Amino acid sequence: MPRKLRERLTQLVASIYPDAGAEELAESFARSFWPGEHRPRRRGRVTGNTLWTQRDSYVITYGNSITDGEHKPLDLLRDFASRYLSDTIRGIHILPYFPFTSDDGFAVTDYFAVNSQLGAWEDISRIAGEFKLMSDLVLNHCSSQSMWFSEYLQGHEPYDTFFFEADPADDLSQVVRPRAHPLLREVETANGTRHVWCTFSHDQVDLNFANPEVLRTFLQVLRFHIDRGVRTVRLDAVAFLWKEVGTPCIHLRQTHEIVRLMRLLVDYDAVPVVLITETNVPKAENLSYFGNRNEAHVVYNFSLPPLILHALLTGSSQYLRTWQMAMPPAQLGCAYFNFTASHDGIGLRPAEGLIPDQEIGQMIGTVEEFGGRVSMRRMPDGSEKPYELNVSLFDALKGTVRGKDELNVPRFLCSQAIAMALEGIPAFYIHSLLATGNDYDGVEKLGYNRAINRHRWDYAALQERLADPESTTARVFEELKRMIRIRARQVAFHPNATQFTLQLGDAIFGFWRQSIDRAQSIFILANVTDEEVAIPSVSLNLIDGHDWYDLLSGDQIDEHHGEIVLAPYQSRWITNGRV
């Protein structure tokens, strides 16, 4: 092991586990991550922006979002991606594809296996051979029916200390909760009655990372996944990783240090691996996972979905613009992960402090009118508060706070045009790409709100829709792909290219991107209202002597005279370099 790696790893281990032999434990962690013939690089990767370009984007999907009752869902996913996305999307995030017992995959029973109902490791590796594969490391908890928990109940080492226990008499009033169920679950073990900690559900039992054997095991899991083609690792629910009774049990020092330890190891690995943290929390807490360029490479831009939704429902970009003005550019070697919808709902915690409570309430009421649901979380005083909106984004944009209208498609496309133009790496939930509506049958069948946005497409029916140019699915899908292809050719859309917010009033959300080499500028304008809006051309700093074009429409823009007109929900990407 290189000297610098050994020193830094030992320092981190000593801070996380001060009562353990740091040098010996650091060596054990290194052997777990680099077993057998694996070896670390002589030097860690230099922090830079070479891990991604403007050509990078991801689709987020379950392994069985597409089925036909005959073929393996992972085979169908690969066929769909190869047939319809290979010229557009470079990365695929397959949500947990492991054996599980609940939460659509996030209660894992075996981290070293693929759910046989989806396929096998060979199917995962084939997809990884054609696309950048993102995979979940569900490391806060595992299934109560896993082998690990069974061994814990029987009191077998080392699993007898694998799970976090607490006493019901403990003061747990400060604990930050994402759910409304009781935090502790009583279980009978070979060592007597115990109360295990369950942040998300009683089937998802929290692991005890104060036991270094737990971290060592997950380093083995991480290596196993990398060897099977995973190149982007999503650290699921990582904010809750470390617990200390008497604290909020979120974002604790040791949690950040464990992320730093993982970052250190992957930076020394022969294979380039990107770590992305999933922390559905307010902005400042979320951004803390960049660390000092030594934690996550990428963080989810969790405030973006509720802010875009609010802007398009109300016709005002005020809060979206104010938020963006205060967003720091990601440091060298870091990037934002921009998304508008996911397998979960639209989180409301990331809107705290950004959108007034009264207007959040108005947004909730509007989404409920459009068929959406609301999930709650438990507060320290025992009360409940809205945690997320459960709704298909396409249906959430059926209208405005004034009711439904006929502008669903342009309003939805506006949301995507904004997200893919912002600083960062864009990601598209498969049901956004396909303009899928609310799945009420799924909610009725499965019994939980999140099923509303987890529809499973029959592949033949989906292909029929995509072949019909008049279908909403085909119209949205083809236009999104066209926009993504245009974006991929613009150096000013590099994830780390300069970004500056424009002050054009509430009706137009505008910002400026400039390439790292300063050769290309793009002015992004998005009309977030249901009325036509015009601004003078001179309101933009269009450099004299250049030919300015709207990349999306092909319109030529006169930098000195006339107006720039935007139809309801129209977006324009105005550039001095038509590529």
C-alpha cells in the first residue's frame, strides 16, 4: 500500500474507531477492498473534472420497470436501452436489483446476489458493458429477513453486534425521523430481549457502524460490485449511518469520515469510480457531503424538484431564482446531480427555508387535486409533517394552482429543459422520459403511496406507444431525446462550466452558462407561465459580432434590435456557437 494512502487511511480509521488498533484495522480495510490480485494505484487520482463531460446523463429505473411476462426484466431493460437510448443516454442507474423483502428493493437480504426474478449478474454486466452503470449501496440498513439479521437473533458472532440497539428509556427526542412509525422494534434474541433501531421501517433494521466489522463487510460488497461493472455508487440514506443516543443521529462526524474513507479508497483504485450521496435534506446539509472535495464526487440536487414544481404551478420563478443565486458552484472534482423526479416522491424537506410554508401547502393541495398523495414524517414532538409528494411528475404538471389546462406537455418539457441546462449532470427518471401518469392500480395493489410513480410498462404496449407519433409518450420521449442530444454537443453545458443567474423577472427563469475555455456562451430562458412573454434582446449580454441562435428552435437572434418572444412554457437555449 502506498505510504500516503496508508497514512491517510490510518488517520481516518483512528478518528472513526479510536479504541481500535488503527494501523492494523486500516490494513484490514485495505485488504477487504483490494483482495487477491487487486492492487491500489501508486498515487490517488488528482481532483479534477475529467470524470464527466456534457455528454453524460443518466436514466433512473427499476430493473423491472419494463416487463412482458416472458423474458428476464433485465434483458428487456437492456433491449430498451440499446434500442431507444444508446444514441442519447450514457448512464443507467438501476435501482436495487438484489433479493429483498420490502420497499421495492431497499430492504436487501443479500448484497452479493441479483434478484432471480430480474435476472443474474451476467445481465448486469452486459448492461455495464454498454452504459455507465450506477448501483445502490444500501448501507444504512438491511432486511430483517436477511442472513445477517438471522445470525444476530441467534447470537452468532460477528453478527451479534451488527445491528444498532437502543433502550426504550433512552432520550430519543432529538432523533431526526424520515418516517412516522415507532423508531425501535422489540425482538427476541439468544441474548435476550433487544430493541433494534429502524429508521425507515421495521423490516429495515439499521446496521451498527460502530462495529468496524460492518464497515469492512461493506468494503467487500463495494469491491464485489465494482468488479461486476458498477462505475457510479449511490450511497443510499447515508446521512443516517452513524447513531449516538442523545443526538439527532443524522450527519454525524463519523458518517462524513466513513464517506471520506470510501472516497479515499476509490480514488486509489485502478477503476475510476464515482461516489454519489443520497441525502434528502435541506440545502446546506446536502452540500456538506462534498466535504473539502474529499467526500462525495456528486450530490443529488434535492432542492431542485420542489422548486421547479412550484415555479411551474404558480407561474413565478422567484424562489427558484433566489435559490440558484445562492448555490455555490461545485468545486473542482465535484458535481451536482440534477433531477426532477425519481422512484421516491418529490421531497419537501429540501424546500424548507426556500418556499414559505403557506405556498408549500398550496403546492400540496394542487398536486392532490391532480391525483397525487402526501407522505408524512414524525417530528420530535410527536406531530406529523408532510415529507414528500407522491405523484408522477407528468401528472403533477397537469395544470397550475388555478386548475387543469391543456398545457401539460409544454409545461412538463419546460421542467426538463431547465434541469438539463443547469450546472451539473442531468438524470431522467424512466417515467419522466415516457410521460407515465399516476399508477393508482399500483397504489391499490401494493398499499403504499410511492407505488404511484413506479409503474411497470408492458414492453409490447410501450413499443406500440413509442411507434405512434401522435401518442403523448412518443411526443415527450422524442423531444426529450432531441434536447439531450443537443445538450451533449455544447461545451458550455459541461457539468462544471460557469453559471450565472439572470434577473429577468418572475415570469422568466434565466441563467447563463459559459464553457470552461470561454469559447461558448449559452443563455437559457424558460417561460414558467401560461402566457406569452417577451424581453428586449438587449437585456442579454449578447457579444457583438457573433451569430446568436436558439439551439432548440433554430431561430436567429438579433443581439441589438427587437424582442425575444417565448410562448407559454417555451425554453430557449441561445448560443454564439451553433454546434
